[in-house]
Amino acid sequence: MKITELSGVKEIARRADVSIATVDRVLHNRLGVAQKTKEKILNIIKEMDYKPNILAKRLASKRVYKFGILIPNDHNKAGYWKAPITGIESAYSEFGEFGVELSYYLFDKENRKNFVEMYDVIFEQPVDGIILAPIFLKESMDFAIKCLENRVQYVFIETNIPAARALSYIGADLYQSGRVVGNICQYLLEEKDNVLVLNIAKNVDSAEHLEKRYEGFKDFMLETFKKINITNISLESDNAEILNYELDKLLKKRDVRLIFVTNGRVHLVAEYIRKHKLKNVKLVGYNYTIQNIEYLKSGHIDFLICQKPIEQGYRAFVALYEHFIAKRKVNNVQYMPIDILTKENYMYYEY
């Protein structure tokens, strides 16, 4: 039987032998209801499979919530950040009618100053919630403090800063992600093999969070092999000539069996492997991007680790919707699956 909004609340109140106002307090998680009474009402709600008519309430209130999106601007180049944007827009198409207005503030991911400029622009107008990729850690902490001062809620995607007290973090467990890579790679290696780990990041902040992936990888390797030689190198440039020069030096010194790139710039190393026809070097990296998939298909990348970036964007929007509109508690951490792609299965991946 379909239960209308008013009759539903009245029926709950009748069955619980309480007033409609008491039911309303429980539905909106307000104080002033004895625990025993609250539990009784919640059980009745569950039995009736009652769901409040949120849309009707939103239309009645005419309140419009303003959400800002602060992420890198490479989405126009079919880069990685196109995927979270797709997820956000998908959620907006489902929940936008509940009274939400979206604004985009896109920054250059290589430029700290531009990031600060964009977050200053956000606060020039009223804003309720923000979805943020905290690429620059110090500046993102400053931004979080400003949000708290202005009572603005914010959700992190891709990278977490636990001390920043975001409404929710949506992304992978970076340490466990590194351990997953280690688990895969154990089958590609033997005792005493040489492994090269590359952190290719233009800013130090990115290198810091990539270190968590390295730590997970290293710990798994050391637990698995009695003797394994791991070299960890950070390169603060994605310039192909500089990368080629560094790889030339590193690979001349040692016979490297496997290269693990801790981020989405793995395609740069794949191009080096293709160009130099390195048949015995295995390559593992991150992210479902057009460039990476092409090298995965050609066999120059052996495995890609992916963390459903579209779903990250979708969940981030839903987290703000749940908090502001549905008035429901949001999980502080929402870890994404750690998926493994090969040239045999990438075409079936829904990211």
C-alpha cells in the first residue's frame, strides 16, 4: 500500500501512541524524545517502510543550497579529472531538483597561487558546501580553516587530510592501495630482483601522499621476500627529456625487473619502455586515462590500479545532499574499491 506523507506521519504517531510533533522530532533527529520512545517510533517507521517526501518539503521551503566544485581544470583535455566531474553531474541530474545550485572553480594543478585565487573567489558569494581535491596540502588546510570559520561543509575526493575534519573523505586507502600493488607484483618477481618505485610529482605535497602508496608496497614486499632491492625515487618534473635522462641513469646502474609508478603519470614511463624496446621490465601504475589505457592495450603497462573516479564525484555530491537536504548522517570516510585493470578486462570497467 502506498503511504502518503501526511497519512504516514499520522499512522506512525497512532501506532506509537505519541503526538505528530514527537514523530517529527525523530524523523529530523532532534532532541527531546526519550530513547525508548525513539526506538519504538524507528521500529514502526521500518515496519511501514516509510520514507519522508523530501522533494515536497524542499519545494515548500524554497531554500536553494549552493555547492562549489574546486578541482583541477584538466577535465577539458580528457584527463583524469573529467571522471569526477562526470560523477558530480550525474548526481546533480538526480538530486538537483531538490534545490541545489552548482558552481565550478577550476584551478591549475601545477599552480599553488591559482588554487588560492580560486578558493578566494568561492567566498565572494554565499556557499553551503564544497567538493575539493586537496592537491596542495598546506593551502587546502588553510582553505578548510576558512570553511570552518564560515560554517561551510566540505568533502574531499582522491586525497584525504584527516586533520582538516572534512564532512567526508571519498577515495582509496592509499597505504592499502600500495599493498595491493605489492600483492600483484610478488608474482612477477624473484628473490634479489631490483625494483624501481617512481613518484613523478611536480609539487612536494603530491609526493607526500604518494609516499603512503610506496610505504604499503614496500611493507608487503619486505614481508614477502627475504631479499628484494627497492629503489624509491621522486622526480619533480613530468618533462619527457628529464624523465628519459633519469631513467637512462637508473637503468644503466642496475638490472631493473619491475617499475612501480605511484600515480597516473605511468604513461610517461610506458613510452620510455616502448621507445627502448624493454621486453623484460614490468610496469604498474595508476588511473584510467586515455593515455594509460592505450599503453595497457599495447602491453607496455602490465597493470593499472583504479579507484572509480566517477563514483567518487557522485558520492561526494550525495554526501552534501545527505547532509543538507536529507538531514542524514554522512560517513566521515568512504573508501573506494581498489580495482586492478589489465588489457584483458579494461573494456568492462565501469569507473
